[in-house]
Amino acid sequence: MKQNWKPGNMIYPLPAVLVSCGAAPDEYTLLTIAWVGTLCSDPPMCYISVRPERHSYPILERTREFVINLTTVSMARAADWCGVRSGRDYNKFKEMNLTPGKATVVNAPIVEESPLCIECRAREIIPFGSHHAFISDVVNVQADDAYLDPVTGKFDLAAAFPLVYSHGEYFSPGDRLGKFGWSVEKKK
């Protein structure tokens, strides 16, 4: 038997990311977002959803450039703190001992401590109610060498111990169960 609940977003878990933005060091800031995802692979596109009342919103709206920085279990406190504190009141990089680094393409900082930094440029901002979606092109990705397989060069997400968000709580994903297409692979 199943219960009917009021409509709500129950698509979990989601990555808990730190979005960095700001065109100059005096306005660099971070915000924690779990409403983030893939839109298209060719061209590579993603989205972030941001409440307009967030301190970062006018910066994002003006510059239309930002970086999605994946977080790790070791970054969990910083991710949570940056989600509940406002950049109006704090320098989040300084408070959380995070290092703003140089993006390659966009004019926004990366988080040096992040294992994967996805540089984005917003094509469109769509208001949907409580959140506005920044529909964006992925213009560059920076991957930390420490998480690259030395043989294949593939990014090893599990080795980074990524942080995910699920209905008000943070988790680290569990064991690898298979790879895309494993259910139909011919047995050797």
C-alpha cells in the first residue's frame, strides 16, 4: 500500500555543491545549492536554482557566470555553513578556510579544495516561483589530479567521497553497484 502526500520535490539524493560567483575578489561569495542538475550532454548544459532573496542572486544575475564546485565529506561543515549563513554578513571563503582559485573561462572563482569545478555561463534565467533557474552552458571543467585514475585518466568520484543532500540531511554515497549498461552486458 502507498500513501498519497502533498506534491513536493522528492527526487533525492542530490549533490550538495558550493556555487562560487563574483567578478572581483571583493564580491567573491559562495552559496550551497542542492537544486542543481544536468540538462543536456551535447552541448553540455546544466542548471542551478536560486532563491531571488539570496545575497548571491544579484551577483549571479548581473555576471551570469559561476562555478559549480562539487563538495566532499571533508567539506560537509563548510557546505552546510555556507548554506545557512549570508554573504551579506560573512566572507564565506575566509570563514570556512576555503581558497578562491582562478577559473579558466569564466570570471568567477573556483574553490581550490573542490575535487571538480564546473565553470558555467547562464544562457537564460527562468523564474519559477520560490526559485529561479539559471539555464547554463558548461564552458570548462577543472578536475583535481588527485582524483584521476593514472591509467584511464577517468575522474574517480568515489575516491573524492562526495557529499549528497537528501531531504534535509547530508550523506556520502554507498558502494558502487555497477556501471551504465551492466544489466545487459554479455557474461564473459
